[in-house]
Amino acid sequence: MPKKIQNFAKSALVKPITINVGRAGAASLDVKQEVEYVMPEARIMSLLSALQRTPPPVLIFAQRKQDVDAIHEYLLLKGVETVAIHGGKDQEERFYALEKFVKGEKDVLCATDIASKGLDFPDIQHVINYDLPEDIENYVHRIGRTGRCGRQGLATTFINKTCDEAILLDLKHLLIEAKQIVPSFLLRLESDKERLLDIGDEPGCSYCNGLGHRITNCPKLESQHNKTAKSIPQHNARILEEERKDVAHNLAEQDKIHHHDAEVSAATLKHEQKIEAKNLKNEAKTNADKLKL
């Protein structure tokens, strides 16, 4: 299922359920997949040689409506019995094209991804991808138009430097999974994870130098990560305990200072009261002596 449809289902439906029969996104093993590196300007001319590999009927997929129209006109000029469908054509034109193709009156159908899902074409011998779709799921849907009901089919795909690297990597792994021949220009492509597998010149793990595994699944590195993860709570607990002790110590010191200040203040007040009492006593005595005179 394309990502756009998945995202729409998640946003519009309540707890949507997906049912997979077999592995989701896997290509049919009855389809022989061939990938060719063809410059963008040479693709339309390469179609003629690709069409010679199998008898009709043949499906040609392209992303853009303009490309579908250009392919249609080119093949007609070359004498190939061709029809075309895409979203820019009205329903009557699409129905006419599909009817002629299904009845065998036309050998080739050029289409956008409108024909990759929901339409059943019997006995398709060959699917040609003029370009790659936006995601690998649509690629699987495209080539799934051939090799149906136990029959063998052929899928030819044109790629070049304008293709998105992410889908090229997906295509590479899809070919490997389906036990297809992977061309050298695809084998040279590596994701960031795959580059980690080839660090250094020596075989084996670049972390522990062990053989039989790579750094991405190194048991020693994983064990070290687990130990670090386990030690973090203990380390944090020690830090919190030390901080608690520091706070308690600081509070105790502040309490001592406050107590000392209070004692000093009390002693000072007592001394001042004694002096004031003595002064009052002396003043009273002086006044008494004056009265006697």
C-alpha cells in the first residue's frame, strides 16, 4: 500500500486494520526483472529494442502524462499498434483504449500509474517502466501486471542519475530478495547503514575485530550499550544522594550561623541592658544628693 494511502487511512479511519497475504511489498517470483541504465534523452528510443524481447501484449508505464503522450506518438510513428490512458483523458477515450487493448486489437498500452492497480489485463507478457514511480510499492504494483496466475513475465526498468537514491536502494534490495540479477551500478549504491558494514579493509567487526559479524550487530558493543544504559539510573541516584547531602550540610551550617548570631545578639542586648540600668542608678543617686543640699 502506498505511503499516501497509509497516511490517509490513519488520519481518516478509526483503528484501521491492514491484512497482508505473504510479505507486504514483495515482488512476484514469476516476474523476471531487468534493470537498464539509460540516459533520459535515450529512453524513448530504447523502447523499440525493449519491445522486441517478448510478443504482445505489453504495458509501458510512465510517471508523467506528457511522457505517456510522447511515447504514444513515437510508437505510432514507428508503426507500433499503441493506445494510451492517463488522468488527462476523458472517460470515453480511456474506455476505448482499454477495450482495444484487452481485445488484442492493440499491442501496447502506455499509461500512468492509473493502470497499475485495479485493472486486470490477461496474459501481459512484458511490463516496461519508462521511469521509476515515487515509491517501491507502486513499482511492485506495476510489474505485478505480468507474471499472473503462475505464468512467467518480464519487467524492464529504465533508470538513470535523475532517479531518487532512496527508491534505487529499495529496488536493489527488492531484486536481491527476489533472487534477480542486480546490475553493478545498483550494487555500488549503499545506504548509511550499509556503509557501516564495510568500515576498514579487514573483514569482520571494526569495533571488536571479531569475525562472523559486523559493527551493526556486534555483541560486545551491544553489551557495552546495555551496561551504560543500566548504570545511568545508579549514577543518577548517586548524584541525587550527593546533592541531598550537600543541601542538608548547607542547611546545618546555615542553622549554626543563625544560632550563633542569635547568641551574639542576646549577649549584646543583655550587656546593653546592664549598662542602661547602671546609668539609671547613677543618675538617680546624683539627683538624691542634689536634694540633700
